[in-house]
Amino acid sequence: MSEPSSAAHPELTHPATSTAVRSLSSSGGYLQPAAEQSDLIGASPQDWARFAEHWDDLTVDTYMRDGGTYRYRRYGHFRLDAAVDELTALPHGPYRQESDVNPLNGGIERHFDPLTDEFLADPLTRSVVLSLGEIFSAVEGNTDWDVKLHPFRIVTSPAETGRPAPQGRHRDGSTFVTSLLVNRTNVVGGESSLYTPEGEQLLTATLTEPGDQLLVDDRVVLHDVTPVRPVDAGLPAYRDVLIVDFDRL
């Protein structure tokens, strides 16, 4: 694992950024609480509420080999030059993971609907990615990144359990992976955990507040999320997150 590089981001001054860099460099994971994340990117409760509205525009994932219809998503691909905070959208195309990384749904090109113009224009989209770019660049000593955004909604009902991680304990095949909670409505479960390759549990936490975020060095640790179920069987129940993949260029 790389040591934090002061040359990559010598201007690191925010305590939240420095704490995240130290934790990722030492353990491979960092749980960033909502208050810290909101302060870091200047997000208000009203900003998070507006951001959450984009999750109402997600479309069903038709590639679930477990037969589930509980996952909704979209997908976007970017290049980030973190040295100058330049985030560039790349042409929309399929998303692919190999079967050795994702034994449930990997091995094929999956064609998901693109991110909406409204999502792309939301200030929080850019702020979240740039803040992650600063952290990961300081950890890695690299400022050129391939970035993939995956907004997910996991729905659940009495008829179907929602599974945020249907493949179980896993890696995603990236350099860094993050999970940002946007909304939880009428659900229990959804506990996130990190593990060493030998199976030792390093962290367990339930993301509950908009802005709670788990940062993971995907090369070092494995991660998992428990299923979600409705609290009130008669009301809509879902868990909304933004998954962000960072890969070195």
C-alpha cells in the first residue's frame, strides 16, 4: 500500500481529509460520518434532500442472475485530473466486471442507462468526486483517475429481500471504492463490514445519515453489506447509495 504523498496534494489542510488519508493508508478503510462529509464539501440538509431526488429516476437492473428485481441503478464514466480538479465525462458505454471479481453478474458487458443531466448538473455530484480525488491522490501519489459513478436503489418488500451485496463478501476490482448513503426509507439492515483477505473483521457500521460514507482500498480489504427488509410492510422501503470507483490511470 502506498504511503500518503505530500507532493500529490501539499495543500491538504482539512482535518477530515487528513484523517481519511491516514486511515486508508494504515488499514485500508475509513468511515466518514455525515457531519464530517457535509463540512468537507459544504453540503446542507437541503442539499442532501435535493440530491436524493435523483434516485427516483433510476431504472431497474435487468442483469441480476439471482432473478432479483430489487436493484435500480444508472451508470456514468469519467476521467479526473485531481491536480487541477478537472472532471471530464467520457462517452457512455457498457460496464464490465470479470467473473473472478463478480461471480454473480460478471463476465459480460452490462448496458445501464446513463446518468441524467440533472444528476450531472447537481453541485454535490462534482463536490463528492473532487473530495474523493483529493483523498485518494494523497494516499496514492497519483492524480490521474478513471472514475465510475453508480447510483443504486435497493428496494425491499414482504415479497422480496433487498440485497445490496448479493455476491457476498467481495472486492469490486478497483483501486478505491466508496459507498455514500443518500437515503434510507423504512428499512432495517444494510450493515456494512470490511474484512482482511484472511477473514478478520476490521469494521462494522450501518450508514444511517445522508452523507455517511465508507471509503475502501479495494486492493487491501473485502467488503460486504447485509440485506435490507421493510420496517412497515405497507410502505415503500429502500436504501439509496452512490458507489464511486476510482482506478489509477
